[in-house]
Amino acid sequence: EAGVAQSPRYKIIEKRQSVAFWCNPISGHATLYWYQQILGQGPKLLIQFQNNGVVDDSQLPKDRFSAERLKGVDSTLKIQPAKLEDSAVYLCASSLGGAHTEAFFGQGTRLTVV
Amino acid sequence: GESVGLHLPTLSVQEGDNSIINCAYSNSASDYFIWYKQESGKGPQFIIDIRSNMDKRQGQRVTVLLNKTVKHLSLQIAATQPGDSAVYFCAESPGGYNKLIFGAGTRLAVHP
């Protein structure tokens, strides 16, 4: 079975620029998560989708971050404008239901803001 | 590959020894816990989980112990192998499966 696919693998941008990340979850997985992992820390949930609806976005900095999951499959996470502190690995995960035990993670996108 | 946790506490063990990784969780209402393994350049991988109505759960070469009195979780790896080298995270779920809060992580370094 194919895993969670993310692209790009790496991205370097200047502060105040915009960037977008893409995630293709495992086929049939209804729930999709975006996590931010700053170097030396554990992943922090940014947003959780159930199909194409948002379940939890309480930790998403909505003034600069946005995410969508059109058609309940692929998802994009956007940052505009980026700040230096946004440098992190952005992980996408998916699960059949809402239970994190079933969640499978992608390899992540490493973002460096300079 | 890039490192997930350059500044994480590190546990160094010899190949073949047993490893114990500890985690203190914060929320007394948490009733579900998971250990994840994250290798360099990869996403976290589920290892084992435990519910709050249990004190111990065993998997293949791994055991998780839960002490709710002191809010402490540990992961024991038997006969540690070089392939076990990674960063290990504990995660807690307050009141159900809907949300996971990850700890800071511990790097396990296995030496031949």
C-alpha cells in the first residue's frame, strides 16, 4: 500500500514570501492531519480534517497559515507571509477514522525561512 | 539525512543491552498514550500504545509501562539493535482519541 506522499521534500524561501505544501493521504483515509515539527521538539498539530471539513484548527496561526482539503482527498497547507520562526518540518498524516493509532505519517517537508 | 532532534536528551546504549526511555506527561485527564519512533528524515512511526486502565503492555521487543500516580510513561526495548537508533516520542491524548500532544523526545543512540 502506498504511504502518505508529501511534496516538496525541501523548500528554502525568504521571509515575507509565500509557500505551499502538498499532501496526498493514503487512499480511503478520511482523516488528514498537518503537524509542525520545530527542530528539537515533538510534532504540534496545526489542523485536522475529517473528509473535507475542519475538525480542529485551534493551533493554526490563521493570520498567516491556511489549509484546504478540496474533495476530501489531497490537501495543501499555505504560509503567507512566512516568518523566520516558521522554519520547521511540516508533517502530513492520515488515518481511516479519527483515531491517531491508525495515523500514518509522510516524510515531511523541511522549510527553511531565511 | 537531516536530524530531527539535535538538542534532545540522548540515551546511549550498547548493542544487545536493554533500553529504557522515560516520559513525563502533563495532563492527568489523559487516558491514552502512544510511543512513536522517528528516524532521521522520516515521519514518526507508531510503536505501541496503552490505555489508562492498563499498567503495562507488551509488543515485540518493546514494553510500555504507565504509572498514573506520578504521570510517568516508559518504553523498554529489549536487546537493542542498531536499527533502533532514532528519536522516540511519547504522546498523550486527553480524554479520547481526538487529539495527540507530543512530548519533546529522546534520542536513542545504539553503539556496536
